[in-house]
Amino acid sequence: MFQDMTERARAYHHGDLRAALLDEAAAMIAEGGAASVTMRALGQRLGVSRAAAYRHFADKGELLVGVAAAGFGRLRDRLRTVDADAPRSSVERVRRMGEEYVRFALENPAHYRLMYGKEALGRQEHPELREAGSALFEQLVDVIQAYQRSGGIKREDPRALAYVAWSAVHGLASLLVDGQIQGADDVDGLIRQTTRTVLDGMRARPRRGA
Amino acid sequence: MFQDMTERARAYHHGDLRAALLDEAAAMIAEGGAASVTMRALGQRLGVSRAAAYRHFADKGELLVGVAAAGFGRLRDRLRTVDADAPRSSVERVRRMGEEYVRFALENPAHYRLMYGKEALGRQEHPELREAGSALFEQLVDVIQAYQRSGGIKREDPRALAYVAWSAVHGLASLLVDGQIQGADDVDGLIRQTTRTVLDGMRARPRRGA
DNA sequence: GTGGACATGTTGACTTTGTCAACATGCGCG
DNA sequence: CGCGCATGTTGACAAAGTCAACATGTCCAC
């Protein structure tokens, strides 16, 4: 009953409208920012009425959560690709992932903003979004654990270290995407410097303070 | 003509409505999030009509930019206080500032989100907001330069280092505020670990890789 | 002083947008 | 074959931002 719903939907009036809505909304976000996504405009672009989306999403918020989740999925795939692509040392793996993370944000600024924005916020209970975000984070934890095993990094809680790394790349991505960083003539350099600094700070060695 | 406008306004119908609007909007944001700020509700809370704000702000966006700028001001003051309060070593100064930064965000989540949110975004040309943000950043640059002079830190471009540090604290603050970090039983510990890691990564010492 | 100019505030109205209810339609199954 | 359900449409409404027209208080020039 449920497993063939997708089948039916695909061969229905419009085709898989649900997927089409998510795709089109993402496209609109890329073109004109999240504010340009309007139920009416969205429907028009798909040759469908304004209220059609309500057969697939409870409200606009849920639609946007879906788009955000898809964004996390795309990001995760991209990081996975770059990671598989690079059978280098553990340091390089982590660094590559971090840099690619920021690059993704720069290439999809509005989408990235949505992923961490208030639309998705408060919707944490949403399983789809929660899973998508978690999957991304676990990927980071894995790489960090591998790095730890190779001995180049502190033996602290890998999840805590992952949070630190995530904070750094997410912070940099946010500031860049929001145009807060201005004097950045060399964005790539700044990205590298950020990942390098954080990784250096994680290196295993006797701590002095605290 | 302009310098006495404030004078006049203060003794006018309502008193300094402009300032009252900014304060009340900030209060509403703290209470119910940015979405709860409505021109109508705002006016009601001040015993003023819905359109009254338009005599002081071009549109709702400009009002919110004002609130955001005020937020940067409060944050700057707070960091300044904490910094003056702590005549410790340069490391401690930077660390304290970073930790206080995150704490501010946690105490004023909605306001913090607004400061870096899309309302303020694209309004970068706005002199008020630009100045408020810059002032905050320059403060960070100053502390980092002092740290550099004391010899504990790399002699790289202080602004670049400041961006790295800013990214880390802003990223952590954002993730915490948005509830993305879940398994954080020990938030304070995570904050300390983040500042420590970044500062360690900035320590002056021969680099190995890259 | 007094009248006009200007800043400030109000009210009514319009527009956009999200959303729902009522209705229409097409597909698949008994 | 016809019923039922998923899907889509249309009309309508409410919330909210915003503007134009109007009202009013203050201050300056005369």
C-alpha cells in the first residue's frame, strides 16, 4: 500500500510531483535566494496550481526542510566522493574534506544558508533532516577516528574533536557566504589556513595550559 | 537641523520612538524569535500605530538591521569588558574573548541569529551594520596582534588569523544556537576545547606539512 | 505672538502570500 | 463496472508589509 505509492505517483497526473517540487524549489533558491520561493511561483514553474504542494508537504516549512535535507545529502555525497578520491594520508583526508565543505557552501550559498537557517531550525524533530545532518557528521567522525588511529591526533573524544572541526569549517563557510569576510583577497588561502590551524591544534603532543 | 532632531524627537509625541522601537524589537526577538516581530505587534507594544515605525525606518528590514547593529554593539561592549577585566596573559585574553563570544550567543540565541541572518545580509552596504561588525572584528585583531607581539603566536597576517579565530567561535556559536550540536553534555568543555585547539594551532613553531 | 513648514503619527486600503475548504478528476481494485 | 482514494484546482480568507492621504504637534521666521 505504501511501497507502490511512489510507483503510482510517478505515473500520475504530473509525474513525481513531490520530487519535482524539491528540485524546483532548490533551483529557485539557487537563482533568487530562499525568499524567492513562493508557493505560487513554485507551482507556476511546474505547471501546477499553488496549492498542489500541500498534497505532498504539510506546509511550506516542511517543503523547505525537504530541500535542506536534500542539501545535506548532496554535501555528504560530495565529501564522500572527495574522500574516496583521495587515498592520501589521514591528515590530507580530513583537510580535503574540510576544504571541500567550504567550497560547497561557496558554490551553493543560498542553499547552504537554508540548511542551517531558521526554516530548518526548530524542525530538529524532523527525522529526514536529522538523519541527513547526522550522516554528514558521522562521516566527519569516521575520518577523524581514522586520523586518531594513525596516531597523528589527540586521543580525545572523537565526537568532540569533530565538533571543533565542524565549527571551524561551518563558521568559515557562514562568514564567507554571508559576505562578512571582506578583505579576503585569497579565499582559498584562508580556507587552507583554517583547516591547517585546526588540524595543527589537534596534533597529539603534550599540552601546556589547562 | 539634524543635530537637534534627536532633541526634538525625545520631547515629542512618544519620546524617542526610534530607540524605543529598536529596544522593543530586540525584546520581542528575545521572547518569541525574529518571526514574532511584526510591525503591527511592535506598534501595539509601544502604544503606537502600525505604520509609526515608517517615520524612522525605511522598511522592516532597516529596523532589523538596526537591531542587529545594536546586537553587535552589545557584544562588542561585553567582550571589551571581559577583556579589560582580565589583565592576564595574551593567550588568556584571546581565549576569554572567544569563550565570552560563544556565551553571548547562547544567552541571546535569536538576537545572535538575526545578527548573522539574512535580514542583515545583503544589507552590507548599510553603514551602521558594517561599522558595528567591523568594530567587533578590529577588537579581535587587536588582541591577536598583542598576542603576536608577546611572541606566542605565528607572525602571519593578523587579520587572517583573526578570521580563523572568528570562524571557529562563530561556527561553534551557530551550531550550538541552532541546536545542531546534540551530544554536548558539556557545553562549557566544548567551548574551551575549541578555543584551546585553535590557539594551539596558531602557536608559533616550525610547521611540518604544506 | 502667530502662521506656516516640517516632523511625527494615524487610518484606510492595497498587495502579496500562506493556507484551507470545497470541489473535480483520474487511477486501481473488488 | 463503479467505488474509493490519492491527487490537483479554484475560491476565499487572514496575516503582514507598505503606501497615500490625512491629522497634529512643535518650532522658527516674521
